[in-house]
Amino acid sequence: MSKHDIFNKLHNKVIKTNLCTHCGTCVALSDNIEFTETNFGPKPIRTINSSIINDSLIYDACPGKGINYIKLEEKLFDKNQNKDWLIGNYINSYIGYSLNSTIRNKAASGGIITALLVDLLDSKQIDGAIVVKKNKLKPWIFEPFIAYSKKEIIECSQSIYQPVPMNTILEQLNKKDGNFAFVGLPDQVLSIRYLQSSNHEDAKKIKIIIGPYVGTNMYLGSIKSFLRSNGVKDINEIKELNYRAGEWPGYLEIITKT
């Protein structure tokens, strides 16, 4: 491959140096890049017989190699807003929880994100919400998903503590019309914001971004290790997996087929 190939640059400076955050942006932006599962999360690789990748946005929008926060902030936010070196720009801060008992009881910590998404959908400010959904056939796998109903949004509540390449959803947005809300972690949001500032048409369909903090993120190997320590050798024995089961603050719950 040419030394000017963008993937070479991405591989040498981000993937090879273990700076990849598994956000999914590069996979969404190029048909010549796909994920392969590894013990250290999903890893971007070339597709078979891929051609030279010369879209510089694939590298520029990568949060793993770093993006200039200050320049991006100047494009996005009102200069008169409050600023904090930990949380960035803000108008005000509040503590709260959902008044809907169904949402609150199913949520990981108060249900605010779920309640906000439901309200945005009900008030027709968005046509869909980009959230994380559990794979029905493999309940230890979580994937980006566009929820179009209150029921779907509530089903996708709860916290997930493993890397989910949320930004691959851009591939689906390419074929969708409407306005969307996006729930993503800081690295994923940073990449989306950069794409929006670069006038990327699919990223601009995201009108509202809700960003929870990153507390803990674990590779799937941690679940496999937990299973082995409890006498379960095969991850396919999992029938149900919840990272925050029960009352707050919750606990890891794995139900096997037996």
C-alpha cells in the first residue's frame, strides 16, 4: 500500500499504539475498513482486497489520535457560557431523576437519559434515538441501534460496561431522513462533533447529543474470566447479562441457560 494511504497512518499512530477507542468512525466512513473482534475489543482492519484509502477525514476525526478541543469548542459553544476544566462548557447543573416509575426502576441511575429521549420523541423534536441495544441471539454483545418508539427506548435503558462502536451508526444514517438524538461516550461524541464541524451530512442529522460520563469500561474478556471463575467454560451458555441489575447502584447479573 502507498505510504500516503490514510489507513497506514491510522494503523501506525492509533491502532498499533493501542490508542484506538473502538468508536467506529473509521469503519463508518470507509467501505475498506471493518472491525475484527480481539481480546482487546473490536479492532479496525482492512477489508479483503481493499483499495488505497485517501479520505483524510477518517484520520482527522479519530478521537484516538487526539482532536483540538479548543478550536472545536470555539465553533460549537457560546463564548459567554460557563466553563469547567473537567466537564467543559455548561449553562447550569442539576440533580434529578425520572418521575416515571417504569423508566426509573429499569434505569441504571435515575433514568434521566431515557426520560429525556422519550420526551424528545413525544414532542417530535427527534424522529429517532441512537442508543445501545443488546443482541437477542448473543446477549453478551451490545450494538448501536436507532430506536423509533418509546418502548424501544425504554428497552435500551441501562449502563453497558464494554466498548460499543456507536459511530458505526453513521452507515445507517446515510439511508435515513429526519432528526436524531445520539447517546455516546466522550470519545464518540468528540468524533461526531468534529464531523459536524466538517459539514459531514450524516453527522449533521444528529441534532441532540446526550453524553454520559465514562466510569468503567471492560473488554469482553472480563466476562469470560468471571464465567470461568464460576465454573462456566463457554460464553454461549449466557442467557441474560445485565451490568446494573437490581436496585441502585446495581450489580453484575449473568443468567445461564441452566
